[in-house]
Amino acid sequence: MASLRRLPDSKNWIACFTDETGSRLQRSTGTTNRKDAERIAYQYEEVARRMKTKAQIRRVMSDLYQTISGSPLPSGSIRKFLEAWIDRKRVENAERTSERYDGVVTKFIEHLGAKADLDLSYLSAADVLAFRDSLLKRVGPGTVNQNLKILCVALNQARREGLITINPASQVMRIKRRVDEVDRRAFTLPELRRILEVADPEWRGMIAFGLYTGQRLGDIARLTWNNIDMVRQEIRLLTGKTRRRMVLPIATPLLSYVAGLPSSDNAEQPLFPKLHDILTRQNRSGTLSNQFHALLVKAGLANKRTHEGTGKGRGAKRQASEISFHSLRHTATSLLKGAGVSDAVARELIGHESAAISRHYTHIETATLREAVGKLPDVFNQREQPRP
């Protein structure tokens, strides 16, 4: 049983307690208040006799530190751990991946409020659950689940380091697909032609690259003449999301389009200067996505986005659309497979990673890829092209 004593030359109480071996230990409580000293003595004994893990010890020691100093244990706070984790991810991951992680962690810390400065051991599944439910009011299930996944990765690191015994994010259920969730789909060729009719020259080029390469919006907007090899008729790029190096044959309709673009002596000159500038200044593709949606509205393929009448302002969940620029990836995949291209070749062209097709063991020759892109239809031609 823990007890207290005082030394003749000190005003502070000394805690006397027994450890798990039966040895009697003494430690200063750092306080002259007997009630506080008794609580500290019992906590000392709890650590000495029953605490078996770093997480348990940190929690008790955090309480001790709070009692003695009046402030939380600095190195053990939720905020400091997550910020340190983000710093590591900036070194380990691609820039846009670390930015996505940073965004999730920032939102989570803001959600926790003052609790973010408590010791990491105080983080509970209820905290993560409340965060999940708050997100669901603003974004779709897919985005919510992605946020939970990132939190789970971060807190798994804390568990591996022994700072917590259980990952609270792993105890929170992911959101299942709802019946009202919108299915993404591919464009039809008539829809693509309607969009091309209302698009300006740069967006016509963006759409062409999206269809004939299946690459993402940001990757296409970042293309410069350095990425284009007109001699080999290839596009070479490093994808932003997966950091995958791609070498793609240029489909004949796309080659004709590229050949008609104003040439530049500067290889760093973007193919789409205005859109590239927007992406570079904002370092995200949100504005470009909104511009493409405006094209869909102009083509009569989507409704104008508005927050008016919702009573929730711009924080309200945006209405999802079944078509977006990303639908061009679906379109390219569908057209390739519809033309008889094998699943493996289609995946290699589009850049889809799959457990069934490992890039480490599967290598598809450029000639096979070139034959595949040759089967894509020419959307610039107003008449349907017969498939070979």
C-alpha cells in the first residue's frame, strides 16, 4: 500500500510504494499538498506493480505530469504524434500523397479541439467515430472511408511503437455503399462529341488526352513537350498519384492533334499553358474539375452546381455526378475492352494496379500497346469509325 513521508530538509511529500518484485521504493511527489501527494503515490505504485505496456505507463505518467505541472505531457500528445507522422510521410511519399495525408490529419486535429493536446493514450474509437459521422455530413462515403484509412495507417504506427495498445481507428466501421450513391460511368461517343463542340482548344486537347491515354486530370494538365516524343510517337510521364512511370504509344487521332499544336523550342513549355498555370498556382485539380463540370453543363449533360436553397451554405455536401473528367478513364477502358483488347493490356495502358496482374511479373511490349491504341475510335471525326 502506498504511503507518504517527509524528509527533515524538504517540504514536499515523499511517496513510498511497492513494485512488482516486492521491493519498497521512494520517490518525491514534487508537491506539499497532501491530497495531491496521495494521488501521485498511488499512481506511482500502479505503474510499478501493474503497468505492463508502454501505452499504460504513458497514460499514468501523463496524469502524473498533468498533476505536478498543470499541463499535458508535451511529447505524448495526439497532436504532436500526428504532426510528427506527417513530417515522416513528407519524406517517404510523393508530394500529393503527403498533402492528402496532411489534409486528413489537419481536419482530425481540428475536430478533436482541445483533446488533441491530451496524451495519445486518451484517443478513443468514439473520437474517430464522431469524426467519421461529421465528415459524412459534407462528403460521400468513399471520401469518408479514405479519411478513415489514412487515420488507421497513422495510428497503426503508434501501435507498432507501443504508444497505444489498440488502434482506435481500426474499431470504427467503414461506411457501406448507399442505395442513393451515384455510380460513375463511361461517356458515350455522342456525349464526347457534344462536349468537344462546346470546349475551347485547350479543353479539347485535355479531353483527347484523357480518352486516348486514360490518364488523370492533373497528370494531363502537367504535360510539357518534354513528355512527348514525336519521333517514337510516345508519351512518357510519371503519374502523380501512384508514382508510376508510363510509356504510352500515341493513338493516331491524338498524334494528329498533337502535330497541329503550336510547337515550342522550350521543352518545358506546357501543352496546355492556361490550365497548367491554374494547376501550378493552386497545386490541386479542384478548379480544373469544376471547369470541366461547367463544360458538361454547357453540353447539356449535367446540372449546374449550386448551394442556393440548401440552407447549408458551401459546407454542404456537393451533389455527386455520374460523369466527370475521371469518366474518361472508364471510357478508355471500356472502348479498349469493347475492341477486343485483353484485360492485361488494357490495365497496362490505363495504369490500373491489380492484385491479379502484378507489374513486377507482367511486362507488355510497346508493339502490343501500340496495336491496342490503334483500335480506339476517332472522336474528332463526326462519323462513326468501323472497328478493325
